[in-house]
Amino acid sequence: MKIHPVIMAGGSGTRFWPLSRKDRPKQFLRLAGDAPLLAATVARLPPLARADRTWVVCGPQHAAAARRMLPQLPKDHFIVEPCARNTAPCVGLAALHVAARDPQGIMAMLPADHHIAKPAAFRDAIAAGAQLAERGAIATIGIRPSRPETGYGYLKLGPRLAARGGKGAPRLHAFKVERFVEKPDAKTAARYLADGSYLWNSGIFVFRADVILEEIRRAMPVLGEQLAQIAAALGTPAYARTLKRVFPECPSISIDYGVMEKSDRIAVVPADFGWSDVGSFAALPDVRSTDATGNVAEGDALVIDGRNNVVIATEGRPVAVIGLDEVVVVDAGDAILVCRRDRAQDVRKAVEELTRRGRDEVL
Amino acid sequence: MKIHPVIMAGGSGTRFWPLSRKDRPKQFLRLAGDAPLLAATVARLPPLARADRTWVVCGPQHAAAARRMLPQLPKDHFIVEPCARNTAPCVGLAALHVAARDPQGIMAMLPADHHIAKPAAFRDAIAAGAQLAERGAIATIGIRPSRPETGYGYLKLGPRLAARGGKGAPRLHAFKVERFVEKPDAKTAARYLADGSYLWNSGIFVFRADVILEEIRRAMPVLGEQLAQIAAALGTPAYARTLKRVFPECPSISIDYGVMEKSDRIAVVPADFGWSDVGSFAALPDVRSTDATGNVAEGDALVIDGRNNVVIATEGRPVAVIGLDEVVVVDAGDAILVCRRDRAQDVRKAVEELTRRGRDEVL
């Protein structure tokens, strides 16, 4: 069974400003350890999948940096989207490329900017998803919730799926998906947690290239037609021109909303591999080591009488934080952020204001 | 009546770190406006006193910078203390210098690091103090309290003093001092405020040079003897050598504690000239302009959803503060401070820790 991991590295969010910039988005940052999130995403794949079968989808402004960061990947495995059109076109475009090599190849769609604490458990889950995918399912990885999180989508478990492996095959722990659920409010999230049959939607999917293309044609016929035009040009000198013409016209819709929620082939592999989507600075204590009083204190950070702070001081100058709890302080060299930890989502407001002021040099 | 202002610029505190450093103490900082506090202290004296009668006392490490900052003062009006010995030796040494020119000269002792919002009212108060000083009193300036401040010493008013000026002389509004009071606790401070007969001790004194030297001899005979040794060398080639030998031996005691509290010649001029001792970053909203939500936001400060913060961002890079109230954020270029406003006194803890770590380059 050949697995073709496809790393979705097209993100360009602002929630990690001032560390992240237009030309250095989240997936390029060393948020969860010594390696950038994108590099760590690729590094955790072997021995499940080989580097020469691994793909990266990203925007034109990040392609060169991604290639430099991942020299072990084939040069032509960097799929460059002319512009960001959400995940449905991204998945479709990647499926064309994989299908051209291996029509029934199993794709593992992996966000480039997540953290996974237990890579072996992660690979086991992907392997289980691949088993499901091989027989035509669209497998998603569902994370057992550990808290009433309102920032994630959820999956409601349906009936258990029977294993169909041969004699001696590992017992397959998988379920049908009854439905996808949008980010809930706090009360609903608490109910989901107590209920036990709801999992976090990790955004990780495993499917055959031919299956997902078929599902796209069925659920999103316009996108299906657009992908067909690109497919016709694939491997010809007309490819770049066609992509540049057709791709920006594609509907900007997520694969979850555009395809998954309308498909009856969805299965879910429940898993628990220390997953975090590293959604904002507030999540760093989940993915980095903290001191005895709960502080993430990087570099020259100096926390005095403070708890549960995130202080990033890796610019060679001291950052002293005194008498404060639950704050985020980031020195990025040419810009500084100080933010209440539970307001870390609002970092975008600073980006908006700096955009309004024309401070492009720090955006 | 010749007034000889003596600016006490020997301070070397740490409460304004990271703006203040060993070689750039508080009085050299532009905390309350466009001019450094020391320069503003000198600039508010005319027409009450002339620059060529103004003196500065400071440490050897700051003398060159003080001379550069105050080119209008005579070169020999910078009295350099070999080391810091609190205010009693400072006052005594200055009195020797003034007495050598003008034995009954009236000295106005002025801290170099205070802010005064109403300079004309300040000069009126000093002029009133000079009237008292001329007839032998030691005049202090008492500030009418506007809040139950626990960070200042207080003066308890005694009986009102009768005016002794000639016909047409302005009515003198002055009192005996019943006693000096140390910094009170919150309850006591509230009582002082309600009582009405307590004033803040501004640390500003006016007296004749011969009078203060006599009072020092009476109340601090050891210091009196040490000053006599220095006086004998004054104006001779032995001065520097003698000062260097004798001054470090002087008792390190404040003029308030060593002399004022033991003298019966103390009078007080109640005044209200927008005085602040600018004790820490927490005081900056009192001496600088604030925005509509109470923030002091200097330079590239960007306060989003926050009130009553002090954000100093004068290093040419943006400092974004999101969702926080009552914090101090200071970017000093090579070091950054983030502190709860009511913990601004604890900035010294950061200095202590950096000292322990041997980070001399930011101290």
C-alpha cells in the first residue's frame, strides 16, 4: 500500500504576528520545538511514507522557502497554487498530481501547521485510515476531546465499521461519521465532551486519489469541471498557463463543507496522538515545555511573580515580565506584542491596524 | 536677595529600568516631556534665579553628561561627589561652595528628578521660602495632598508664621512644622488627607548657607567636622584630594532625618504647583498626556482594547498591547519591560536578577 502524504502548506494567517509575516507564515515558525511546523510535519512521516512520495501544496510566495526547507522531497512535488482558494481546490489539485502517478494512490492530507506529540500513534492512525481508504472510504482522523474546546469542529460518531482485513490483520477501530458539527458554543462543547461520541475534527483525511476526485465531481460539479481542464494540461507545457487561468476561478470552499459533509463514504479513525492545531500563542503551553509556574519562557525571558505566561524573547535582549499572569509577550525583533492570553485570537486586530497605518515592513 | 539653586542630581535608581541605566539615571530621561528632568529643573528657575548662580551636585560618572546638558551653567558649578552619601553630606558640601561665594547666600535645594506642572507657582513658593530663609528659617515646601499617597513623607503643620516683610510686602503664607512623618500606611494616609493639616514633603528646601552649616554642626557634629576639613581645602590644590579622602567617610544620612527633624527652625510653605516626584512608571500618566482611555502611548504604541496603560515605544518599531489594562510596557531597544502598573516599584527585581546573571550590557 503506497501512501502519498500531501502537506497543505497554503496558510497565511495572522494569529502569530509578530512572529509570522506575509512571507513567513505559521507553518515556517518553530512554534512547537526546534523544527518549523512544516519540517516537523514531513519529518514524522517515515517509515509510514517515503519522502519521494510526499507532496507539499503552497502559495507562490512560499514555494522557494518550502523547497529550501525540504530538500529531501522531489523538486516537482511542490504543487504551487496560483492563489489561495481554501482546501477543496487544494485537495482536488493535489489529487490530479497524485493520480497522474498512481491513480488509486492513497493520499494522506495533512495540515502543515499542527503539532503532534506522539508521532508513532499518529502513523498508526494514518495506517488505519489508509486501510479504510484502500476499500474506497474517505477516512478522517478524529481526536478524542480532552476539554470542552469551542475552537474546533467536531465529528459525531456513527456505527462501528467491521474490519475486512485478511486473517491476522489488525483489528480496525473505525466508525462511520454520523455528521460533521461546526464549532460549538461552550455549553454544547461541554455536552459533547460528556457524551463521548463526539471527536475533534483534526482536518486530517486519508482517501484514494480516484475516490476524492469522484466525490468532488459529484458534490462540486463546477470544481470537478475546472479540475478536468487542469488535468488535461497536466504534464504539458500548457499546465502553468491553464492553472493560472482556471484555479483562481475555483470556488473558495473547504473540503469539509464542499465534499465531506455531503458524502456517505466518510469513516473516522478515533485517535489520541497528542494533537494540537496550535491555533494561537495561547496554545503554546500545550506544545512546549513550561516552567514550574506554568510559564513558557523562551530565550532571554525573565518572569518575576507571574504564572501561565508565554514569553518569547529569542532576539538576544532581555524581556522582563513582572507581576502578570496569563499574558503573551513576544519580541520579534522589529515588532513587539503584549496580549492577554485569552485574547490571543485578537492579534489580527493589531495586524489590521498596522495594515491601516501602512506599516508593511512589519506585516 | 540672591538665590542659589542647588540641583541634587546624584540619584542612580533602578525604578525606570530599562530606560534608566547606570550611566543614564532617571534625571537624564525625558520622562515628563521633551526635556530630560534635570534640564527641565534648571529651565524652570529663571527669572527667579540666574543660571550663573545655579549649581548641580552629581556623581563622577554623570558629571560630563550633566555639563553637556547644561552648558549655560558655569563650569565650576558642577559639584562632583566622589560617591553617593545621601542628602545630608550633599547639602553640606553644596553649602560650603555657596558660602565661599556668598556666606549668607540663600540656597534652594532642588531634586533633579521631579516634575512641576506649574513653574510660575513653583517660583512663587521658592520666593516665599527665600523670604523665610533670609531671616534664618529653614524653609521646606509642603505640597497639598490630592490623594492618600503612601509613597511620600508628610509634614504636620504647626502654627502660622507672621509676615515680617516691610510695607507692601506680599502676605506670607507659611507655618511652623510640628513634625516630619515617615511614609504612612494606607489608613493613616487617608486620615492625613481628611485632616487637612498634613502636607507632602517635597524634598525641596530653602535656607541660608550659613544657617544650614550651623544646623549641621549642631545636629550632626561628625559631619560638621568633616565639612570643616573640606572647607579648609576649598579653593586650594588640595581640594580634590581632601574631598576624595573625607567625603566617603561621611555618614550616609538624609538631610531630613539628620537635620530637619531635629531642628526648631523649620518653616513650611504650603504650595500647589502640580508636583510629582515621578516615582516610577506608574506615575507617568500624572505627568504626560493620556489618550481618551487613559493610556500613555508614546511613539509606535498600539493599544487595542486597553485602559490606563503606559506604553513607551520610541525605538521605531511597533509595540502592540491587546486586551490589557493597567500595565506598563517599555521598549528600550536592548531590553523590554512588561509590568503590572501597581507593581512598577518591583522593576528593581528585574535589575537584581539581570545583575545576578551578569547582564551588565543592559544595566
